[in-house]
Amino acid sequence: MSAIASPIVQPPVDWRLPNRGKVAMACLIFAESAIFTIFVVAYLFYVGKSLSGPTPREVLETPIFFTICLLSSSLTIHLASRFLERGKRGAFLGLWFLTIVLGGLFMYGTALEWHRLMYEHGLTISTNLFGTTYYSLVGLHAFHVTAGLLMLSIVLPLGLAGRVGREQSVRVDVLSFYWHFVDAVWVVVFTVVYVLGR
Amino acid sequence: MSSDVMAIKTAGASGKPWVETLHEWVTTVDHKRLGILYILFALIFLVIGGIEATIMRIQLMRPHNDFVSPQVFNRMFTMHGTTMIFFVAMPVLFGFANFLVPLMIGARDMAFPRLNAFSFWLTALGGFLLYFSFVGGSGLYGAGNAPDVGWWAYAPLTSRAFSPGHSTDYWTIALLISGFGSIGTSINIIATILCMRCPGMTLGRMPLLAWLNLVMSGMVLLAITPLSAAQLMLMVDRYLGGHFFDTQAGGSATLWMHFFWIFGHPEVYVLIIPCFAFVSEIVPVFSRKPIFGYPVMVGATVCIAFVSLSVWAHHMFTIGMNSYANAFFTITTMAVGVPTGIKIFNWLGTMWGGKLIFKTPMLFCIGFLFQFLIAGLTGIMLSAAPFNWQLSGSYFVVAHFHYVIVGGILFALFAAFYYWYPKITGRMLNESLGKLHFWLFLIGFHMTFDVMHIPGILGMPRRIYTYEPGRGWNTLNLIITIGTFIQGIATSVFAANLIFSYFKGPRAGNDPWDAWTLEWSVSSPPPEYNFASIPTVASRRPLWDRKHPEDPDSRYD
């Protein structure tokens, strides 16, 4: 924001405003949190209210390994953006790729779990209230992971082509905010579905 | 050939083929053009929603009337409510925010111009889909066309069993899509206000309009999203056989009510806060005094935003909550009256001892003040749970919230139109037609909505298709309907004024009202880049400083 002095008022010496990308991402996260809150409230409200089985206690298995994958991807993306800030593009690309792999593993875990629930236990979204709320909440989160993976995957080829440098680090930061949010939501979803809702 | 001439004139450009002009408007990312598009879009829907209201009023004009069928009547009140909230009030307020916020904070555009265009076209698509339901709603079933489940669409009315065909799906998708548009625009407004202010424009020096739109946008992020989430759940229920609101499978219809009103009540404040913003800009200029109690106004607005997030269940007293919930929601609802009262006193304080100029914008603001006060008072009445049990679902409630929406929001909007029309088009609105519009609308409004409280107290339920004679409702309903027509005529005067003044109105110049905020420092209409050089400000009234270098506000900062 380059200021041109007006004849009357001298511009303030140090005029700095927040980065618009970061503010916008913070707003988006704020809005998304409200959406997730509603789904979480619905899930908790309907715990134990299904009129028929299967129940969470019977069929759910805690996905510890895939949770570790997703949570550690927060660390890798954080380190990736720190490396980019210092101009170490190789380390950035490696960690960025690792983040995508970890996120992909998590989605693979979700796919395995859903497949097991559907084909072994016959639980679909229309089976009972548990099915409806479980697939909606976990599915909404999985949708956000997928959207995040798509965005990360757009950056990767750009990075390989040498187009992502230090000057893009703020934008990469904005993307990593989103990824951290997706991870944080998983902590909530995990707690609600696999700990409180059993 | 005449249509070519019209299109060119509408765009304010000459010598271009009309296709090019149209293309420019459709692909524009300029915040001023998008603001105008938002406003025109809303005005079209205002006419449609108004016609729907008139159809309802003709039907209720006398007992045992059969002007329309009961099915059509249900569609009319559903479409009227949905249209007026989502496709008139929201877009027109976003339109003004779009047009004014960058100009007022000394920016050249919004933070994300393309997101801005995308959000507008999402809203437009939502509006189109809602009305496409008249054509496509019956689907393969031949059952009903437009949505007829009421604007709050309570479960289980929206389940497949009671809403066959696609009408409810069009309603759901229209609101979901326009909701995403609203979220996009809100993010944009917040990012613009926080990140694009010109040098010296600290948060404490921002015009109140920018402050209040900042708060409004923050509320949209928290209020529209629960509705979006609830709409997603409804779609899961209707398309995937889910059971969120399916009482047969243990689901809860009450949960939908909570989710809807967690959106629904903050939404009222989302709509009224930008109107507070208009009044806070217009009243000082026509009182020739700076706004009274600027920091308190900001504080009260933030306070309203917080408290209004915890009042939603006052729409649900009659579902039978426990006494703790009733007491909680009664108290929080009454508490909202405190910061709102502070605002009313601040506007009065601004006018007190001022040199009042009764131009049309000021008249509408004064109308707003009185009517919003009365709307607030009936609101306090309805916030008391026992009183609410008696009158919930009656015409008293309809009268109350129309007092807020028409007497408050629409009056403030008309004020905004008269005040900023010169900036938007470069021409003044005709003052005589404006005064005629004001008085006609005032009379029509009071005939309709003052009287409407009485049949409510006498027990007339809302959404009723027709009624028996001999209950004492006949004359009252006739007066209400006559008032509606007077409002219709007044709105036609307004529309005629908008069109007539666009071509024949006197040139406005940069600053027709001798105002103090930055939008009046540029030409009318503003150039595409807004400011040739980015301004620098040192007080809340940068133009006052420029006009009075001997006694600038910045001296007292």
C-alpha cells in the first residue's frame, strides 16, 4: 500500500495492515467452524437415540494409526512453510509431498473404515440415526480433507516447476492455516465420534 | 433501436455497442458495478415479493374470499418470506456495503474483486433457482410447484412424505447457494475493512458504516453457516434417506427449529445493523453535527452482535421448553433492548441541538427512529414467555416483525437510496417525488402494520387462508389491505423517481449534502479507480478537515 501524501495530512510513518489472505482464511475457518459445530451438536444430540442397530459400540474401531498420520501432517506442512520462508525449496517440496502422502493415507483409512462398516455391518447413511450422523459428520470432514489435498496437490507441480519461492511463502502459509484447521476439526470429530459417542 | 439507446444510457457509457456494455457488466469485478448489480437484483425481487404480499392481502381482504386457492396462498407466503429476506434484504445491503465500504475507507476496490463477482453471481443463481421452482418444482410427480412449506420450513413438513416433487429441494438449494454467496461477500467485506484502509484510517477513525458492516459480516459468518449446515442435513434426509429430522426413526423436528432459529434470529440483526449504519451516516449530516457517542455506538453494535447469538429460542417458546430455558431466552432477549436503546438515544443525541435539515433522507431516518422504537417495544412484549404463549403464531407477531423489517429496515434503506443515489448515478433524486413517496409510504405503512396488531390480539392466526365473518376481523383486514395498496403506490412513486431522476435529475456534483466521509471527495459517479491518489486521513471526518483547515477534527483527536 504505497501512500501518496495529500497536501493537508501527512501519512503516518508506519502504516501496516494485516495480510488480506490470512484475514480471509481466518474468516473462512470461523465460518466453517460454525458449520462443523452444528454437525457435531447433531451428532451428540442423537448419540444413543437410534431405534435400531448397529450401534457405535458394536461396530466402530478407533483409527489410531490414520489419526496419527493426519495429525503429523500438520507438523510436516508447518515445517514445509518454515523451510520455504528461509528459501530452502528442496526441503519444502519434500515435506509438502510428505504432507500429501499423510493426508492421502488418512483418506485411505476413512475409505477402509467406510467399506468395512457398509459391507460387514450393513451400516449406511439411511440405516439409522447413528449412520446418518456418522457418515454426515465424518464425511463432511473427509470432504474438507479432500479439498485440502486438492489444493496441496496444485501447489506440488508448481513447486516442482520451480514456481514456488520465498515470495509465495505467505500464500503457502494461508493454505497451511486451512490444513491445520482440518486437522484441528479431526481432533474434535475423533473425540466426539470415537470417545464420547461410544 | 430504442433498446440499444437505453442500454447504453443505463451503463453511463456512450458510443459502445450494447452487447459490449452488457458484457462489461456481466464480467465486471468492479465493486461499484457489483454493488449496483446487487441493488438492481434486490429491487427486482422487491417488486416480486411485493406482488406476492399483495396477493395475500387481497385474499384476506374479506372473509370467505377465494381470490387464490389455498395451495397458491401457501406458496405465496413461503415465497414472499424467502424472497424478501434472502433476495431483497441481504443483496440490497450487500450492494450498499459493496459500493460504499471501499469508497469510505479510501480503497480502490474490495480485497478480493473476483470473489466479489463470484459471490454476486451465486446469489443471483440462488434467486433464479428459487423462482425456477414455479416451472421445475413439480418434477415428475405433478405435485405442487413452488415451495409451500413456510419460510422457516419446519420438519416434518419438508420430508419426502409431505413435500413430494422438487419444490422443497429448490428452496433448499437456492438458500444454500445464496448462503455461500453471502459468506463469500462477508469474508470479502471483513478482509477489505481490516486490510485495505487508507493511511491514517485507524479502526477508531472509520466511518460507522464501515464499523457496522464489519460487525454485520462477522455475524453472517456465524449466522448463515448454521442454516447452510441445516440445509445440508435436509438434503441428506431428502436425497440419501437420512433421518436427521425424521421423527419416525428417532429424529427430532425440534432440532431443525433450533438450527433454523440459530440462523434466523441473528439474521434479523444482520439485516438491521447495516440499516443502523445508514442512519448513523445520514442523521449527523442532516443535523450538521458529528455523531454523538461514536465509541459507544461501536460498542453497542458489538454487544448486540454477541447477545443476539443467544436469543434464538424466543421463537420457540410454544414448543414447550423447560422453565430454565424459557427464563434464559426471555432475559437475553430483553437484554438486547439495552444496547439497541443506547443507539436510539445516540441518534437522538446527535439530532439534539443540531441544525436539522428535513430533506427526504432525513425524513426516512426519523420515520425509522420512531418505528424501530415501537417495533422494539412489541419485541420486548413478545420476549416475555407467558405473553408469547398467548400471541405466538398470531398476526401480532406478523405485525411486530414487519414493523422491524418495513418500518425499520426498509425505511432506513429508502433513506440510503435518497442519500447515496447522487453518488451512485451522479444525479439528485427529485425532492418533491421523494416527499410524496415518504408521506404515502408512511400512511400506508401505519394503516397496514399498526392495525395488524389488533386482529392478532383478537386471535387471528398467521398463515391463515381465510376466516369466518363475525369475529371482528373484517374491517381491520380491509384497512390492512388498503394500506398495502397505498404502500404499493408509494413504491411506484419511488420507482418512477429512480427512473425519472436518472435521466432528468439535476447534476449532483461531488458533494451535494456537504458531508464528511471520503466517498463525497470523489466525482459522482466515482471513477473506476475511485481515488486518483490514495487519501490520507487524520480524523473521523476527513472532508471536514479538508473544508475547514483552520479547525480540523484532527486537532481534537
